Amino acid sequence: MARNQRWVLLIVVVSLSLVSALEASDGDSDPLYKSCVEQCQKTGCVGDTCFQNCKFSADGKVIDGPWYMQEPLYLRWKQWDCQSDCQYECMMTREEERRRNGERPTKYFGKWPLKHVYGIQEPVSVAFSALDLAMQFQGWVSYFILVYYKLPLQPNRKTYYEYNGLMHIYAIIVMNSLFWSGICHSRDVELTERLDYSSATVLAAFTLILATLRSFSIHDQSVKIMVTAPILAVAATHILYLNFYNLDEGLHRKVIFGIGGIEIVVWGIWAALTSHPSKWKLRSFLVLSILTMCFRMLDFPPYKGYIDAHALWRAAGIPLSYLWWSFVCDDAVFRTTVHLKKSK
């Protein structure tokens, strides 16, 4: 029992310590950078690099040209305009100057300078988000085949696994979150940020609900409502705040870390006390989740201009997805076996 208490205490202390976040100074206040952007917006060029977008206004209409000349819609949807192009090129030019002078990279508008690939702002994070989404989908399909085709079903063709519906909802929510995360990493504008933050909040809230219901084996409908209602209320309030009052990244990060910390504590208590045959998988999942959250909190300049802490966080999520669905499949087998023994 003492060993279990130490396990719970470790989970609580480490989880609560993850709620804080690091901040860094911005480089967009650099006079040389600001001067470069202003000059680029006037001339449409940074050095020998010129931009087609600087011939169009923000609504895609041509400047100093006939009315029927407009930027193609398939280019306008990306929202790459003259200002965005100038900011990116000036940022890269300024960072190259800093590198030659032996200076450290700095942040611009709160983010490290990352090199674009075919217009994708964070190509490595996009790739890892896509791989994580694929892993989640593969895990969901494996789980679906297990519960409907390999395990016994009730006479009414329903599964014996009482958390089956929650797992399907989880799969849809997590894949939706990863999809919008990839979209936001590819083109970070206000709309994609709102969709990314909102879907991440829904995922965090639902995983906390899932952790609570499974850990405490809650089956009574009234108790489920009592558990679910306040969590959904907090999530809904946060989403409304982000979308209609202030799109605050710092606040959003604290809320996500806070909900995630509580979820790890809930899972950690259950993992320490349960006699589940696959408890080692859940414990491994929790330890790796904490390490993954540490990746998210790291703050360092991107390696070779492509790999930053956020990309590492996305990469760490891929094996976590595999481990999670492996535990869910084992849990489905375990609970089905328990129900079958009771029915005999």
C-alpha cells in the first residue's frame, strides 16, 4: 500500500508542476525587422525576392490594374497576402543575419522562426500530426474488429464492454482534434487557431470524463450527469471565451494543462490501486504522457529551422496512441470476461 501511495504522490506532484508555461521575448519589435517589413510592403520585394501577393489587396483585388484582374481563389483561400509574405521573408533574412553575427535566434509574434515547405508553416508538426491521426485510426479499427467480430456479443448484438460507446466517441473526437491541429500547423490564421483550440478543448474535457467514469466504474446515469455536467460547462465556457472574447493562447495552454493534469491524477490513482491485468500498460501510458507534456513545455529554437519542441511533442504522441488503444483492447477483453463469468 505504501508503494501505491508513493506512486499516487509522484503522479500528483509532477502533474501539478506541468501547469506552468515558459515565455520568451519577441523579435518582431526589432527595428531592422520592422523596417524591412515596411519597405517590403511598399516595394513588394525583400532583396532579390519579390512577391506576387503584393500586387493584390487583402480582398484579392489587383492594385493599380483593371478591375477584372483578381488573384485566383485557390491562392486566396490560403490567406497568404503581402504582409504575411513580407513578414516571413524579413524574418528569415533577419535570422540569417543574426546567425552570421553569432547571435541566438529569437521569437517573432510569440513563435520561433520556422522554415516553410510549399507554403506549409510547420511541415514537421504537420507530418507528425498526420501520422498520429493514422495511428489513432488504426487503433480504432483494431478495437472495432475486436469488440464486434472477435469477442462474444449479447443476444441483442450489443457488446459486453460497457464503455464501448465512449471509446467510439473518443476516437471521433481525437481524430477531429488531430485533423484541425494539422490544418493549423500548415496555415496558422485566426480561423484555424479557433478550430484547433476548440477541438483540443473538447478532447481534453472528454478524456477527463472518460478517465473519471472508467476509473471509478460509474454506471448510474444520475452520477454520470453529475460528473459530466461541470466538465462540459468548463469546456463550453472556455470555448466561448476563446471564440467570442479573446483568443488567448497562454490561457488556452494553462486550461489544457490543467485539465490534463487532473486527468493524469485520476488515471494515476486508479492505476496504482487496480488489479487490472494490463495495469502496466496504463502506468506506462501515464509516465510517457507526463514526459510528453514536458516536451510541450520545452522552449528552444528550431533545429535546422524545422524541428521545435512542438514537433517533438507531436512525435511523442504517436507511440502514446498505440499504447492507449492497446490498453483499451485489453480492457475490453477483461471486462467482457468478467461479464461472461457473472452471467454463468
